[in-house]
Amino acid sequence: MPVSPFTAPDDAAQDGRPFSPAGRVNVLALAVAGAVTVANIYFPQPLLEAIAGAMRVSEDTAGLIASATQIGYAVGIFLIVPLADSANVRRLCSVLVTLTVCGLLAAAAAPNLATLVVATLAVSTTTVLPQVLTPVAAALAGPERSGHVVGLIGLGLTLGSTLSRALSGTVSDLSGNWRTAYVVAAVMTAALLPLVRRTLPERPAGRAPRLPYWKLLTSLPGLLRAHREARLAAFLGATVFAAFSTFWATLSFHIAGPPFHEGPAFVGLFSIYSLPAALLSAYAGKLNDRYGPTVVNVWALLCIGVSFALFGFLADSLAALVVGSNLLILGTSGSQVANQARVFVLGEETVARLNTTFMLSSFAGGAIGSLAGAAAYAAHGWTGMVLTGAGLVLLTAGALMTGSRRPSVSAR
């Protein structure tokens, strides 16, 4: 029987892998689930001005909501994602979806900003479903198709984060109330419950015995020490996402100045402009399965390098900014797919915790890149941002060259 590009076969019986799901892993369903849940991190951004006006607070104060989403997501990655190595996966994801829905409804009914910030923090902490789904799906698919599966789910995450801003802004404008966007998000998230129950396996047979929660968390540093590939992936993830964040943290300032003189709404259009890159990013998984993660890392880094060259030499060209932003998104997405595929083959028993180390390092790199980009822009303008991004590209290239020369031997 031919295999759909959106399913991965269950070959556990043939190759002895310990996973025994009830049939194939439905990658399309998991990509949709990832897109809907990751959208909960990004959809509040266009609503901040409306929230500030409705609650009579300053825009800076309303910005606490955006900060709460990032903090909560990092906390969720650290505290929740490692559980996927030991817990019943179906039950864990069902609980996460339920808690996220409750948090969204609490945010929709929030009487003041403090309540809204707390509810947002809770939502972003429990909406880490994509970081549970991705390693589980990759392990179920097997090493031959793990890159393809990670690429398709990554496409869903990219589309979800890209389109969520436009959807929430449209819903808010049509309804005349920012709270409606939260209700719509709660309904869409609740619709995932039956999908999660039908698609995901329970705790796969053959996994290591259940570990105490504190052992799951304290084992993270040891996993990095034991696996050189995990350390390399973590470093590459941090530097690439730092370069990515350097650009996006300063784009609005550049667009506001000459020769553009455009406001925040225009910057939001770059989410739509970047759709071609979002769609193309799915092919990174196929490239990884065929050529390996190092080749995809090199290809992704070339895309990022060309993007910063365009930003530097054609800074006053809108077309160059659009093309460069697409190349930056394509390179960043491709790099993430390659690095996650790199760590997902290191051990089925630790795949969720390895993903935790990778995502935490990437998140930390993004935060550092945002701060460094803003500081460089304040001191030296757009040129400072470009030089900072270029420096991060060179740092990534050096690490990739050094890491690729050594044989991949993991301590057990």
C-alpha cells in the first residue's frame, strides 16, 4: 500500500523498535495540532494596542502580555516537555489542551491587566504541545523518515505562528472586541481534543521505566554531556535563532525611519510576505533524510548569510528586505529541522528531554539576539544590526565546521 506524505508507517513489528502505536502516525493531524497551539503564543501581539485602550493602561504596560508569553513558553519547555519521556503521551497532551483552553477562557474574561497577564502566563506554559508532538512523531516515524516528519510539523508551526497574528487582528476588528480573539482561540484549541486522542499513542511499550519527575529535570545537563551531537545542535540552535531575532527585534525601527516612514502595521505585513519561505521550509526535512543534517545546516546557513548581505548592501530597498526576510526564515526553519533531527536519533528513551535542551538553548539565543540587536541598533543604527547578525553567522559557521570534523561518538 502506498504511504501518504502525511503519514508515517508503523514498522515496529518489522524492525524491532519499541513503539507500538495503533497504525500510522498522522503527520497532517499533528501538524494541524502544532499550528493551532503555537498560534496561542503569537496571536495576542496585534491586540496589545486594543487591550491597552480598553483597560486604560499604557502601551508599555500592555507589553507585559508579550513578555508573559515568552516567559511562560520557556517555563513550559523546561517543566513539562521532559515528561513526554516517561508519561502517557496521549493523556499528557489531552491535559495540556484542556488547561490551555481554560487559560484562554480566563484571559477572555479577565477584568484587569494583572489577571490577563497571569492567564497569559498560564496559557503559554501549557501550550508547549508542539514540543511534545515533534519528538514523539519523529520517533514513531523512525530514523529514515524523521526529518520528513519534523519538516512537515515544522511547516505547521511556521504557518501557525505566521497566520495567527493576521487572524486575531481580523477577528478583533470585525467583532470590535479583543476578547473575541481569545474565545475563538479557545474554541479552536478545544477542537484538538478528539484529534489528540485518536492520533497519539499511549506511553509506548518498551520505554525505560517511569522516572521520578525530579530525575527527568536533573538529567538534562547529563544528556548534554553525554551527547556531542546534542551540544552541537544546542549551540547551532542558539546562534541561528540569535541572528534571526537580531533582525526582527530592529526591523520596526528601520521601517519607521527614512526612506520608508512606515508604522507597526506595515511591519506586520512581513508575516504575509514570508509565507513563501514558510511553505518551502517543509522541504528541509526531505533534504535531511537524504543528505543528513550537516548538509542542511550548511544550506540553511548560506540562506541566512545571503539575507544579511542583502540587509547590509540594499538596506533602503523594500524588495531586498522582503527577499532577505524570506531567506532568513527559510534558513532558520531549515536549521531547526536539521538540528532537531540531529538529536532525535540519539535515543528514543530521552528524545523529549533532548528536545528540551535544544529548545531552551534556542530560546536563550533568541533572547540574547534581541538584546544584542537592539543595543547594536541604538549605538550604530541598521549597520550595527547587520554586523551583529553577520558575526553570529560566522560564529555558527565556525561551530559547524569544528563539530562536523569530529566523529560522532556518544557516551552511553
